Amino acid sequence: MEENKVDVFANSCQPFLDMTTQINTKILYNADFLLWLETTANVLKTRQLEQLDYDNLQ
């Protein structure tokens, strides 16, 4: 039963986590370009396209 509570909590927080990741990658672009590249590559590999930093890909 405890596992179900955790799953529900994790699923309800996912949109906020996605938004946080998106904001962080935009900041990361200016702060640490190499880490931004690695993060962007990982996002593409895992096909989490909603987390891409589209503004800085152009």
C-alpha cells in the first residue's frame, strides 16, 4: 500500500519536475555549456522532448 502512495505522489509532481528541469536547462546553457550539452543529449536519448531547451537549440 505504501508503494501506491509514493507512485501517486510521484505522478502528481511530474509536471512540476518537468518545469523545473526545463528552467534549469535554460539557466545551465549560460552557466555550464558542456553540462547543458550532456543534459540535452540525455533528454534526446530518453525521448523526453517536453524537457528540451528549444530556445537555446535554435
